[in-house]
Amino acid sequence: MYRYDEFDHDYVRARVAEFRDQTQRRIDGALTEDEYKPLRLQNGLYLQLHAYMLRVAVPYGTLDSRQMRTLAMIAERWDEGYGHFTTRQNIQYNWTKLTDVGDILDALADVEMHAIQTSGNCIRNVTADHFAGAAVDEIEDPRPTAELIRQWSTAHPEFAYLPRKFKVAVTGSPNDRAVTKAHDIGLRMLRDAQGNPGYEVIVGGGLGRTPMIGKVIRDFLPKADLLPYLEAILRVYNLNGRRDNKYKARIKILVHETGIEEMRAQVEAEFERQMREEGGPLVQPDPEQVRRIEAYFAAPDFADLPATSETLDAAMAADPALAAWVANNTSAHRAPGYTIVTVAIKGTGEAPGDATTAQMNALADLGERYSHDELRISHEQNVILPHVKRDDLPAVFAALQQAELAAANAGLITDIIACPGLDYCALATARSIPVAQDLSERFAEPARAKAIGSFTIKISGCINACGHHHVGHVGILGLEKSGIESYQITLGGDHTETMAVGERAGPGMSADEVGPAIERLVDAYLERRANDDERFIDTYRRLGADPFKHALYAA
């Protein structure tokens, strides 16, 4: 894991002191809310429906036990005893008091964390594959790239006031777990014919009111050229992006209106000009700095283990619940004898992504004892233990049961993604959490969920799409119509390397109608799938939308 150097420590402490002073001036009345707003947004502080909300960055989703314990302490001491993990690999506190902001940020700085650039029209927290450094299909660990971009983009003077917020994601695997095609810039690590590492560069993806799938602007970019090329993209966008209409200000609109060929020509021209006139090294990192960053992400000292575990096999034979959890919530690891554990923060009837102080402390203990002191936050609002010995899985499962985190539903129908919605968010037009809770209860029976198989439901409480509803197999969008909450259903979305934007199924429905409609949809799928292994998304693509639309609106 990356550790702060002297510059990092000094910079973050200086920002905390500066914002503490600005916040005190707001409390004293020296600053109005309008004057305070741009200052607080630069430090991840939002004004929500009931209170201020603080969004804390978890760069590329990676943290250790001391950091997780600090997040738990903040929830206990300065919030309401829980935090909310987001689809951006961050954590949010929904009940922040202005008088506590400075102390919270100081506590974060103590463990090398902050809330800088988690809001505002700047380059946001860089995200990555939550299986990074562990996945068996990985070409190269994407986290050194993400850290390099974080260092380059933090407080970048030229890109502090972009036309709109800007999001970057990196994956090191052909199986895209980082949703790269839905980002302003997506980077997919690969190798050329000679085996040299580089990136496929994707630009202009995004969800929100105008969902678009990113387009490839460079098939292969050598690693050494990464920062100059990103600089070129950002310069073209900063110069030409719309500033007259915030709904048309994202780079996806610029790419759409300009066309990818013309956009590519402008970026390549700026890249060549920069490399020629500015000499490239102005934005190219020092190779020694790159090596230093990479050293922080060296693989743990894995034990030499057999691929199978007699201890685990015996335990699973004696405990069907353990066997079901291992089968569903663990993934292949690059080191023999190890596995990747997905801890589903999705208990039946619970708000997706919400973890209590006790649960965060339990996760910290498990990460420290069983996962080489590493944890990850996933885009699915779950927590990952990336390096667990197969022999240790029974002990991990027992501890998760004690913490009420042992749901064996990762990737199943109850592993629902949902934004906070109208229960908290000032931008929301409908509630998300009650819909998610109802669906999780309807499909709570483990055998039924397992029989349904891979099935993603994503819920957003407004068109900003923080719940990624556009790319769910089933997407649910809550809107307000004449003072009443109405929910639109989309079908056929996909957030992976075969990304697709879901199609609207028909008119909106009330919250009470959503649950029965999804049950009818699931029944229609089970009746029509070719075999037990055919996923809903594959059945949908084979048969088209009509049978599922009819099922949704059959009542």
C-alpha cells in the first residue's frame, strides 16, 4: 500500500488547517453559505437534506486495518454509528456537524486519509479494480497507475475548475471490474505484440441523465506517455467543454458532439505539441518516482501452499452454510492456496453499503489477521479481503456471522446497489433504500437467490444515477411525478467489458408495484432460460425485451 511521504503529510495537514479556519468563519457568520459552498466542496463536504455529508476518499478502494478502524471511530464519535460505502469506492458520513469537521479531517490525516477532491469540478478520486494485485486474470496491478494519477491530479492548478466533475478508472484485467467504460477516462492495461505494457484509453463514458458508453481514443498508449496523454485530453476538454449548461458540460457530451475522430485528432495534436514544445518531461514522471510507487504495491509474502485445503473441505462438508458462502463469495486468487473474499454489505432488509461501527471494526480485525492487512471497497458497495488463505475461510466465515456480514449473496439478486436517495440526498427525487430493502426481503431465501443466479439490480433515486441503474441487468430509477414517487424500470444493462445501457421497459410504477413486478420478471426469466447456467442478461439478449416487458406490466 502507498504510504505518505513528507510532502503528502504536510500538504494534507495544511489543507485541514485551512479548511478548519474556513469552517469556523462559516460558523461565526463571517461567510455565508453561498460563500462557503465552493470551499466545502473542494474538501468533500456537501449540504444534504438533513445535515452536512462528508465524503472521504478511499483511493482506488484500498485501505488497511488502522484506516478502517479510524473510519469506524469517526462513525461512532461524530456520526450516527455507521458509514455508507459508495459506488465510487468512497465512504460517506451523513450526519456531519460543522463544529466537528476539522477534528474529523485531522483524524483522517492521522492515518493518511482525506476528503480532498471528492467533490467539485475537478479530477475526482481515481478508482480501480477491487481485486487488484490478487486477481488470477490480471495483466498488471492497476494501483500504481491509479496512485500516479492521484499524485498528478491532486491540486493540479490547470484542472481545478473544469467544466464539470471528472472521473478516471483503471483496470488491469480483461474482465472489467472497474466499470471503465462509464468513466470520463477509462484505462485498460494491456501489452503490445512485443510484450510491452501500456493502456487502451477510453474517453467519454458516463451515466447520469445522458448515459453514454466510452469510446476508444487510443488503442495502445505506452506507459511512459500516460500523464502527457491525460494532460492532452484534459486540456482539450477544459478548452472546449460546455460551461453554459451544466447538464451538457461532461466530456461525454463533447465527444458526442465533436465525434470521436475529431476528438482524437485534437488530443493527438495537443499531445504532440506538448511533447515537442514542452519537452514531455514537464508532465512525465521521474522513472525513479514510478519505481518508488510501484514498490509500495509489491505482492505480500505469500506462503507456499497447496491449491486445495483439506481443512476447508472438511469444514464445508460439516456446514452447508459455509459451503454456500465459499462457493458464492470467494474468487480465484493468483497465489495457490489463497482466495479473494467478498464481504457483502447487503444484509436482508438493510440499506445497501451501510456498515456499522462494530462491523467496520470487525472487518479491520479480519483484514489485519487474515488478509495481509489489506481491505478493498468495491463498486458494488461491498468490502473485499483480497488475500485470505483457504485454510482460514472457516474462521473468517464464523467472524462474519458474528458481525452479521455473512450473507452468501455476492453477485446474486439481493446484492443490490442503491444510492442514499431521498432519505438523505438533496438532489434525489425519490427514495432508493426502501425499494432495495423490499427486494432484498422478497428474494432473501438463499436457495431461491442461488437458483436465480447472476442477477444485478441497481437503484438510483434521481437521474444523476449514483446507483448506476443504467448498467444493471435491471435498473430502477426513482423520479417525482406530480408529488408522487414513480419508478422507471430499465432492462439489459451491463457494467462489465461488454457494457450496455439498459432499455426503458415502459411507464413508471409506484413503489408498491416495483417488488411484485420484479418477481414476475424473475419468474419469466426462470421459465425461459435455456438452462440453469444461462444468466438473465444472456437470456435477455437471446430473446429480446418483449417477454420481460410483458411480465413487468402483467398485473
